[in-house]
Amino acid sequence: MQNFDGKSVFITGSGSGIGRATAVRLAASGARVAVHDLSTEAARETCDMIRGAGGVAHEFLSDVSDVAATRAVVAAAEAKFGGIDILVNNAGTTSDFCTLDEVTEEMFDRSIRVHVRGTLFTTQAVVPGMKQRGGGKIVNVSSISGTVGNPMATTYNAAKGAIAALTKGWAKELAPFGILVNAIAPGPTITPMTTNRLAPEYFTERAKQIPLGRWGTAEDMAGAIAFLASPDADYITGQIVSPNGGLVIT
Ligand SMILES: NC(=O)c1ccc[n+]([C@@H]2O[C@H](COP(=O)([O-])OP(=O)(O)OC[C@H]3O[C@@H](n4cnc5c(N)ncnc54)[C@H](O)[C@@H]3O)[C@@H](O)[C@H]2O)c1
């Protein structure tokens, strides 16, 4: 495991799933974690898990698409920790799963607000502090929907594709400031986002299409995020790393 002693990390949507697993993993490796979420209860639960294991965590609450509220919690986290070294833009919601002709303006706006507006303006809030500190690491959470597309997922594909494009542009723009920007593009992953929505039989059927024969876990994703956030990835920027069990090989 990597060593994150002395590092402060801000993780959006870390009250559940991939965000929580990342928070727990980085805290276990020495990071102080700003656990950000929409849900007070979920954020508190993650903080309790981290503190219970002897780590350092504080909760910060906002809807990531509310720019003013998210700027305020980023400022509060910077004040609490003396700066943010690592940002993980993870907060997200599931796709609406419908055909192209069924997509509504509301579906489009909801997906873009949370994923694109959230990622963009949280990053805008964190970057000035990183520049002042001489660098930082940003890991965005895209999806295979954003890299190879999925049927019945128009608004989600659009949002996750935008996150992949933002990652590449920011990697070039922020490299002179020592800020490295990468993304993970998870394949099918077992988290509340999928278990709350999909029938158990779907997991079995889908697993048959995955060369490694199983769905990803939140911990699989946390491992890839931890790698990209660590000094082991100091020469990697602008890349989309896709933990997907071999489902997508480009
Ligand atoms: N689970 C998968 O199969 C899968 C695959 C590819 C990508 N992803 C992406 O991974 C990320 C994490 O998803 P997960 O599977 O862990 O889901 P999850 O539902 O378990 O966790 C998502 C967390 O984000 C929070 N959140 C949602 N909207 C928010 C908002 N507007 N402001 C602040 N917090 C908000 C939720 O409260 C929740 O705690 C998402 O961006 C998702 O799109 C997931």
C-alpha cells in the first residue's frame, strides 16, 4: 500500500461505494480525509469507520452541483487541514436508463449538473490552493460509459464522456503547476448504486461477459484511485485508467 502520511484528501460523494472505499483506504495509508457528501448520515458513517480504525476524517456536506455551497466546504476543508493535496471527484448518480427518444431535458440537466458541473466547479475551487502549494493530484471518476458508451444511457454517457475530456484538457493546462490530473473509468462495480437498482440475476449474467469473471468492487476502484493519487504515478497525467476486468480493452 502507498504511504499518504501528511497528505490531505477531499473526496466528493465519499458517503458510499467507491468514494467511501477510497476514503477508508487513503486514511488507512496515513491521509487526513475530508469526507464530502450530500447525505449527513452517509458522510458521518464513513468518518466513524475511519476514526474507528484510528484514522483522521472530517465531514463536509454539500450538493456538489451547488457551486457556492461546494466552494464554501472546500474552503472549510482547506482551513481545517491547511490545504488539499489530493482531490477525488467521485460524486455521481446512476443513469436514467432509457432509449434516446425517451430522454427529457430534466434527465439531461440532472446528469450534467451532478457529474460535469460538480466536477468542474469543485476542481475550480481546489486548484488555486494546489497552485499555491506547488502541486497536487486530481483523480476524476468517469466510467466505461464515457469511453466506449453504453446503450440506454444517453445522459450518463454524455456526462462521463465530458469528465474524460475535462481530465485530458486539465492535465495539459495544469501540468506547469505540478498538478497531475487523471481519471478512472470503472466497469460494472458492486456498490449501492448498482445493488439498489439491479436484480441479482443481472449480476450473474453480466459477470459472464467479463473476462475476469466477476464484477468490480469498490475496493478495486479505490486501489486504482490510490495508485493515481500516489507518488508511484508521478509521471502519469491525462490518462483514463479503466478497472473493468477486461470487459473493455482498447
Ligand atoms: N457502480 C458502478 O458500476 C459505477 C461504474 C462506473 C462509474 N461509477 C461512478 O462512480 C462514482 C461513485 O459511484 P458509486 O457506485 O460508488 O455510487 P454510490 O451511490 O454508492 O455512491 C455515490 C455517493 O455520491 C453521493 N452523491 C450523489 N449525488 C451527489 C451530489 N449531488 N452531491 C454530493 N454527493 C452526491 C451519494 O450520496 C453517495 O454517497 C459515480 O460517479 C459513478 O457514476 C460507478
